[in-house]
Amino acid sequence: MTVYHIVLFKLKKGTPESTISQLKEAATAMVGQVPGLQKIDLGPPIPATAARAKGFDYGLIAILDKAEDLKGYAEHPAHLKYALQY
């Protein structure tokens, strides 16, 4: 069964756009590296819903083949390299 892993996060104050671009590149590059990871996408709230974002700057959706793949994704070096930096 396909799993949708959804994460909302807040960037550190003053995070430059270049850093956000690097994060996006690193995230999308995990597809093909992390077993079971089909797709990953992230971005800011759209203006129409930004007022309901409750201070979150970005959302991430990782689509995985099955629930068991989530553990491998969470522990994979490509994920750990960026997971706690932002």
C-alpha cells in the first residue's frame, strides 16, 4: 500500500533562498537513492491558504511504496544529512 509521509516545518529565521533551493535539490535527489521512495515534493503554502499555515513555512510529501519503507527512509544517510538542518 502506498504511504504518504507528510511533514510541516518552520525554517530558521533568515534562511536564504539559496539554502532553500539546496534543500529542494537534496530532497528530490533522494528519489532513486532511498529504497521505496517513489517521489518527494516540497514547497511553501499557497497564498490562498497561507493564513491557515499556523507559522509553518514549508510542507513536504514523501511518497513511499509501503509502510516498511518509512523506517529505511528515516534512517537513510541522504535523509539524515538534511533532516535536522532546517
